[in-house]
Amino acid sequence: MTENAATASSPTDTVRIPGAGLMLTADTWGDPGAPPVVLLHGGGQTRHAWGGAGAVFARAGYRSISVDLRGHSDSDWSPDGGYDLQRFADDVITVARSFPTPPALVGASLGGLASMLALATVAAEGGSPLASCLVLVDVAPRVEDEGRVKIQEFMRSGMRGFDTLDEAADSIAAYNPHRPRPKDVSGLRKNLRERGDGRWYWHWDPRFITGRSGVDGQRGRVDHQRMQNAARSISIPTLLVRGRMSDIVSDESVRELRELVPQSEIVDVAGAGHMVAGDRNDAFNQAVIDFVSREMPNH
């Protein structure tokens, strides 16, 4: 990335915003008065996971907000170490309610699960619409075990830390063999922190994964029935952007989502796995902006 390109994609500001009982950190782009788009990353990731998506939304006339989930990066960690899915959903509700108009919610993996549950929670309470539209990034109520176990093993493998950033890059390359390994690994400083022992550790609360075996740090398997019920309550326009090489969202996952959310649309991104935004940032951005601009015009 050139210096000019890096500057163009840099956030307008980094802010602290309220979650449900704690403070979250977010990067923002664009006019504060423009329609809001909230970007919610997956478990073990950070607000930096979206590549240039925040800046692309801003250029398209939106206010984009990329949030560090609780326990991740610069957001507060749960004081009691609790990270059940409802807590993430409550954070999504608090963030979405902070805007004068319902935002578009764009959630990857854990961020998508939390968004679905947040929408269901508000619907059950009879509240006003939480969001204008929903984008699920490689996640659906049905989560395949193969991908769940792979994520779990990758997250656990990093808990011992890395001697160098190059070692961390090697670990990521082994997890995502279809993505070219970056020659410059300095960008990993956004996702890792060097501790007193001189080793580099992923910048999230270890309690998020300790003793847990589910996708994105949740306890056990994702509660399929609970997420089915959540999906049935979704009445807003919904888009699933699936990585065609995903081991989390199968063809059966897609068929079920279509039944649960009849108004849902599906976009398959060729050459992408579970980390769609990172694998094919250009195709991801185009698909999501086309959908959001249709369902939430910026004028």
C-alpha cells in the first residue's frame, strides 16, 4: 500500500463508545451526520480486520464505525471474564441505539451471530427497529463443526505467544494457506502486543477462549436452535456474503438461512474463505456497498 493509499484509508477518528456496562473502542470514517454503518469483527480479531472497508463506505456517503468487540484489542475486557453471546448482543444493541437513525449492521462470524441475537432480543421486547439492514459475513445459524474446530485450534495455538511477528505470520499463513503471506509483517502490531517476556500475544482477553470449545470463543457448539429462532425474527433486508471456500458456512447453511429469512440475499465470493473481507477485500466491499446503498440510501 502506498503512503497516499494508507492515508486515504486511515480512520477519521478513534473514539470510545458505550457498550452494555463497559466502554468499547471504535474507528470512524466519514461525515458524522451520514447514515451509519457499524462493522463488527469476528472472534479473536480487532476493528482493523475490515481492511479498507471503513474508508470505502465513507467515500460512498456513509458514516462507518468499526468496533472492537468487548474483550478484544482496545475495548474493555469483561470484569468477570464473561463472554457469552448475549453480552456481545447487548453491546450491539447499545451501539446501534446510540445513533439517531437505525444503522446498517455488518457482522463477521461472532459479530454476525451477535447481530442476529441483538435483532431477536429487540424484536422479542417489541422495541423499535434496531437496524435498517443486516449483512452477515460468512456466518449463519448453522455453523459447520469442521470450521468451528479449525478456528478453535488456531486461537488456542496462539495463547502461548510468538517469539517474533514473523512467527505469528507463519501461524496465520498455515491457517489461511490460500492467502499470500505478507512480506511486511509490521501490520500485525495492530493485532498483537509485546509483553514483558519479549513474546507477542494476540490482543484479546485469554478468558475469552479459556475453557471454551466453540466457534469464536463461545462455550460449546453454537446453539443451533437458539440461532434458528433468532433468524426467524429478522424482518429487515439481509445479505449473506459467503466465502466460496468457507468451512463454516456450507450449502446446507445457505439453504436453511433462505428458509428462516426469506428476504435474504446471498453473494458467494470466489477465492475467499472464512475471512472474506481480508481474502477478497475488493469483491467484499462492492457486494456490501451495493446492498447497503439499495436498502439504506445515503440521501
